[in-house]
Amino acid sequence: MEPLQGRKTSLKKNTPLLVLFITITLFLLATFPLYYPLLGYPLYLLHNHAKLSASPSSSSSYGDDYEEPLAIRPATDKCDIFSGEWVPNPQAPYYTNTTCWAIHEHQNCMKYGRPDAEFMKWRWKPDGCELPVFNPAQFLEIVRGKSMAFVGDSVSRNQMQSLICLLSRVEYPIDVSYTPDEHFKRWKYTTYNFTMATFWTPHLVKTNEADPDGPNHTGLYSLFLDQLNDDWITQIEEFDYVIISAGHWFLRPMKFYENQKLIGCHFCQIENVTDLTMYYGYRRAFRTAFRAINSLKNYKGITLLRTYAPSHFENGLWNKGGNCVRKRPFRSNETALEGANMELYMIQLEEFKIAEKLGQKRGLRFRLLDTTQAMLLRPDGHPSTYGHWPHENVTLYNDCVHWCLPGPIDTWSDFLLQMLKMEAIRSFEEKLSSFDRKMRF
């Protein structure tokens, strides 16, 4: 009986601590009820064609009599925050082009005369639950003492500038960049000791411009698919969060090199060079980038893949007069991810799953920031011609790739904050599990 008596005494001593952990767990689960998937292919994208065929024909935008068609599932159900619809939000926007200095000129749509403002007044509504609107004070508390890197092209920079504008309601950062090059900026929120950085690398891998004109007058690029761009891979070990993305630059003509040898190309129109298509280069670039991240000896951060955000050129290609003039979002049953958009998205998911599995062996965390469906439904959110004055003599194409600020891209911060909350829950659950094992022992 002596060992049993001793065990009872130990349990009595630890009971208050156990009750405290259980109480905190219940509070966190009640506060952050949303869930996002880390694995698997989102069914809403793969089955969108079935939804289109089963739905009655309708206009390509929301009508004035729009009613929210979604039924709220019980709070105990898990909810995919990346699957849903855009619903009206008269409270938006939460900043303006006059209150935020971080807006790039080419995304400053209101400054350059965009006549409609409704594109700013929507929020993302997941199927069956609510996604909280971005809370800047909450975000800054969560990332206090941490750092975040945005690795990718100008859409990646577009995302960071959106986040700066959303955080401006609490604090503006100071410029702590180590170079005058605008492609590599660092901003620090001194009150919170939080640093954000952007690393411009449109192809992720080592690249040079072989011909500024190229076969279609947009340049021909040489991609060394087995070599990383040192401008970012040599610096990200210090970051707690790395948000990686790439996409639209792979539509341009490219030559592919491996082991310093030309192995093929995409639309290079060079005699006796095999056209491997852009998909080959896209897959290899992400594979090389993810492998490099997994091989960093001192990296302990969380890697987030921000998925492909489709462009919305209509009545022509991006360099052939295409434009984006719609004024309202699509409903999910009015369009589908298909063609090149689907292929690029699937390549990302496949390479992400491979990288995540390899990263788990090292204790590294990979997370999916899946913006694809939400942005597929926003043909109204691009600058189009409103990135410069009408009388200016510029050579810019109609911009249906980047996003107006304020605009739909602000929702990426809603997603990001919710994911950080889920990381907090996951971290707490791991500590609770460790405590439980000690108690059992």
C-alpha cells in the first residue's frame, strides 16, 4: 500500500496545476475555433467543375439582392478557412491610400483615379464558420520579438506592403534595410522588436537575363534550376517565419540549366533545344528551394508556402492587350481553377507535401497559406490601368497580376493571423502533451 499512498499524495500536489492546464486549453479552443488543413488537395478546387455544371446560370457578379447562401455548421465541426465566398463588408477598408505610405505607386488605385470603391468592401467568409477580420494589435503581440521574411516576386512585396498598411493603425515601422536596393527591404517595429523583410527572387533559383528582348519582347531568362539565389537563401536562417511564393515570372521565355548544362527551355525558340514547358522549371525551382531550406543547419523557423494567386486577363494575353475590368467578385460556382492556373497550383502542393515530409525528420514546420481560391474569385481587385495617370507616357501593361491597396490582398493577413493563432494552440497542446507524459510517468 505504500507505493499507492505515495502516488495519491503526488497527484494531490499536482492537481491544481493540471486543472490550470485544462482550463487554459478549453479557453484557447473556445477563442480560436477555426481549423486549416495542412495536407491533402482542397476538394473545392478539384470539384469546382461539378459545382459549375450543377448550378443555375447566373451573371458574373453578385447582384444587389445577394443573400448569404452558407449555413453555419456546429461550432464543434472543423472548418477550412480557405474555402468560402466573398461577402459584403461595409466596414472596410481599414486604411486608405492617404493613411498608409507603404503603398507602391502601381498599386495605388484610388490615387490614380479608379472610379469605383466597392472592390474594397468585401471580406472572406469560409464555408460554415467565421474568419476574424485582421487585428493589428493582436498580430504584433503574437510576433513580438520575432522576424518574418517574404521571399518571392513583386506579388510577395505586394503582400508585405498590405501587412504594413494594416499594422499602421497601431505602429509604423522604421527602415533598417542593409542596402538601398528597393528589392531587399527591412522594416522594424521597435515597440514590439518585430522585423519584416522582403527578398525579391521571382524565380527562387539563380537567374540571369540572357536576352532583354527575347522571343516575345519580354526578355529571355536563364534559370539554373539546381542552384539557389544566394540573395535570400544565405539570409533566412535568422527568421522565425519565411513566406515563400513564386508564379507569374514563369510564364515568360526561359532557358533551363542543370549541372551547368542547357537541358531545355520554355518558349525560347532556339533550334535543337527541347521545350520542356514552364511546368518543368516551376517544379524544379520549388523543389530546389524547399530542399535548400530543409538543409539549413541553423534554421528553426516556420516555412509557409503562399499558393499561386491567379491573374485575370480577359480579351487578350497580358502582353497582347488583355485587361481586367470587372467590378465585383465571382461566386465560387461562376468560375473554376483550370488550365495553367490549376497545373501551377498542383505543382506547388505536390512539392510542398514532399518538403513537409522531409522537414518533419528535422523537426521543421511547413504550413500552407492557401490563397488560391479566394483570389481566383477576385477579378475586380487588380490595378488594371489605375497604376499611373492617364496622360503619362508609360510602357506598363494593364496590371491584372498585382492587387490594389486597399483591396482583396488584405485578406491574406486575415489568413496569416489565424494561422499564427493555430500555431499557438499547437505549441500549447504539445506542452500539455509533454506535461501529461510526465504525469503518467
